[in-house]
Amino acid sequence: MSNSHRPSRPARRVPLLPGLVLIAIVAAVTVGAWLQFGERQALDTVYTAGHADRDRVDIDATIQRVDAAGREMTLRVLVTPRGALAEADGASPTEDLTIQTSTATRGDLTFKAHQRIATTDVPVALTGGSITDYPFDSYGADVEFGAVLGGEKVPVRVTLSNNDVLFSATVDASTTQGIAVLDIGLARSNSVFIFAIFMMLAMWALAVSVLIGGWYLVTRRKGLTWPALGWMAATLFALAAFRNTAPGSPPIGCLLDYIAFLWAETVIAFCLITVVITGIRAEPPATTPTDAPS
């Protein structure tokens, strides 16, 4: 038989799954690098307000932590007198020094003359926003700093930076009558926001997967398929653990729950119960073995 009469072999199809996995990995690495670069730039940004006089008081403030549930922001403040206001290279003031703050904080800061100044954590009350809006929640804080040395007002220069990776800060810095004013806006960082959106999409994807699997078992009358039931039950309980990994530890009842988590749990539980009930009905009746003939 000649080669011309041989049946042609069908062309082998290249599986799509490895290619899709490779594309997903490359996309994830690219997005992760972009997020890390953006977060690094945001954390390195320094906002400045006040005067640059030689004889002044420098105030370095850093956002250490934002407690959205407690509606409080913690500023780590380092006060350094300069020029004729300082002794021992700025480690202590020449006279009693008082740092006047706004009503959002818990009071003014006082430092004794000739005593070394230590770093101080200052709690600041947050305004606006609610953690129940997670991950779309945002907050504000108005912080003011003025300095009085020996009973006289002296110039201040404030620098503000952010060390809380879960929040991004936007600051409107200005100076009014010798007082440095910082209007701070806080929102979830890009990495937190994107991961929270991914979590919601993943929850719905798992719920839809269980729904499709349950529909297949019910319509095909597969009975009690234990591997499938185990997968559904594992998904039901694993979803709760997955939800608790949300960055920032949002409380139960936030927007993430009402958009995805609670509904996904409801769909999966409904599918599991439906598959069990219909599976029991679809199971063939148990047969009683007949007695062997004598």
C-alpha cells in the first residue's frame, strides 16, 4: 500500500493549561513588582511644613500605625532644637520647651531644659470613614505643631513620613502664623486594595465552581459522590480561613463580607445540602442477599 492511501494522523493539540499558567505567573510577578515599587516610593515620600530658620525646632513625625477599628493613628515624634535653642548638638533644649499640638492629639509635649529629648509616640484621632467600608474606607487627621521655648514662640519645621504599609498617606502641608499644619488623608494602600479585590473575586469563583459541580451531580443523578462532597465541605470551611487572611484584619460585617464572603458561604452551603439530599434519593435501594438453595 502506498503512502498516499494511509489515513492522515490528526494534528496534536498543544495543551493550553501550561501556557495559561505561565502567563498567570508572569502577570503576577509583574503586578507584584509594580506594587512593591509604588509602595516603596510612597513610603519614601517626605512632606515638609514650617520655617527653615537657623534657630528653630525640628519635628520629625512618622506614621507608625493606623488603627482603623480604634479610629486612631500613632505618630512617632522626634523633637530636635537647632541653633541657639539647643545644646549638646540638639540633644536637649536650652530652656523648657513645649510642643503645642492640635485638639486631635491627647495634649501638648513638654521637655525640660538641659535634659535629653527622647522619641515620643503621639496618638492622633481619625476623622471620617468607617472600617465597615473595607477595603474602600478612608480617613483624615488634622495635625498642628507649634513650639514655645522659655515662654516665647519659636519657629518650627515639621517633616512627616509614613511607615504603615497598609495605608497610603496624602498630606497637604502649610504654615499659618508660625504653626505647621498637616492635613493628612489616609486610604488603603494599592497592594491592600488589589489583594482585597482579588479575594472577593476568588470567593465568588469558588462559589460558582461549587455551584456548577453541584448542578452536574444533581442533574446527572450521580448519587452520593463522596470525593465531590468532601471537596464542597472543605471549600466551605477553607473559605472562612481564607477570609481571615485579609490584610488589616477587618471585622466581620465589613463590605468585603457583604459583597463576597457571606454570599459565597451561603451558595456553597446550599449546594452541599442540595447535593446530599438529592444524592440520597438517587442512591439505589439496598438489596437483601437471597438464601442459597438447599
